[in-house]
Amino acid sequence: MIIISDINEMQRLADEHRAGGRRIGFVPTMGFLHEGHLDLLRLARRASDIVVLSIFVNPTQFAAGEDLDRYPRDFERDCTLAESTGCDIVFAPKAAQMYPEGDASWVHVDQLGSSLEGASRPTHFRGVTTVVTKLFHIVRPHLSVFGQKDAQQAAIIRRMTRDLHFGIDIVIAPIRREPDGLAMSSRNTYLSDQDRREALALSHALQLARQKYDNGERRTAELRSTLLDELQRSGAVDLDYAAIVHPDTFEPAGEMITGRVLIAIAARVGKTRLIDNMTLGEKAIDS
């Protein structure tokens, strides 16, 4: 496995692999890898000849007052974990090269990024789509793997990739959970022991909604009420949103569920903001 920090070097190597007929799989991350990230790398490994992992804590997707400066980092550990999955290249650029002085270009996806996470973090998705566009142009992948835990982000990247004719296959991997159900996240390291126990309310709420759905409940309001009751049971969970939406458009689901829907939750537990989701209906992503 090799480590590259220079953009020009990464582009040159990517061009060599493409010219040699090798299929490049790409996993963009902000580092501090966990088993969920490793699942993405393993999936890319199965579908590609060359696997590239990027590690870049992207400043433009953090708003003022968010956790950019304290976002967890452990580059050496990340490289060791990536190599264990058969990763070929770690691309770790510097912010000054990704966003050179005078940089003034942004990529924005309308509508999909205006609700839920977009409403709570208005500049977040603009930062995500811009950095992913830059990374796509640098790494030149044939396919790129994202996680279902960031469901709205994944939908936006799919739409952007299609609309801008990138010619890249976007693959979405299921959520990886801890044995007790908590969705894996780099930010879980912020949780105190008490917060960690309280955070289980998110996955418990989703499971209760799924149980009701599996037992025949199709009323959106009733399923959302189940979510809210469980989340409010814990006084330590400060709810941002709990929504039932169409998984591709993120428009609110109708009064009755007739197809596939996404249940999405965001909440603060202690000082840590967590997100989780689950799909219900036909072709639901197992989460």
C-alpha cells in the first residue's frame, strides 16, 4: 500500500491505472476508521482492481461552532486498518492544496439538500458535494462506495454523479452497527459511558417502528409517533428531527406507506450529534 498526499501524483497514478485497463474503486472518508469504513473498503476491493481510500477532514462541510478542530484523527492507525483490507492507495491531501488561495467554486445540488440535515446544517452539503467533486476529478474512479448511515448524503452524491455525467458507479453499503445496535460513527468516541447508553434510544426507536411496520402498520403518523415516544422516553436525547421520507427525493412520505420509505433521526446525546436511519418496504437496504 502506498500513501500519496500530492494531487498531481494521485492524478498521474490514476491515469496510469486507467490506461492499463484497471478498475479503480474509491472510498472517500474523513478518517478515524471503524468497521463501517472497512466494510466500504472490502466492498470496493471485491469490485475493483485498485482500491483508493481518501482521508481528508474537509473544512468546508463544518459550520462555525462545529467540531472541525476536535474531529478525531489517527492517521497511522487508519493506514494500518486500510492495509488490512487490501487497500492499494491512501490519498491524504492537505487542505491548502484542495482549497488553494482564491478558490471560489462550489457544487450545489438543489432540493435534495434543503431538508433534514440540510435544514439543520445549511452549508454542510455544499461542502460535501464540492469536496467529493474535487476528489472524483483527482482519483478518477470507476466506482465509489458510500455508507447508508449518511443516507441523505448518499442520495445527493448519486444525484450529482448522474446530473453531471461523472460516469462513476455509486455503491451504497448497509449501516454497520455495534452488537447492541448503535450505528458505528467516528463521533461515537465523543460519548461518555452514560451518553453511550442513552444513544441506544435512536436504534431502539427505529427497531420499534420496524416491528410495527412488519406487523402491518402503514400509517405514517402512527410510525412517527412510535419514534417520538421512544426518543422522548430518555430525557438525555435532544431530538433534532425524526422524519419518514421518500429515500430518493427526501420528500415527506404520504399518510399511508405504499412503497419504500426512509426513517431518519438526528439527535444530540450529551454534546454529541448523532444520526441514524432505516429503510422500510420493497428493496429496503438492510440496516
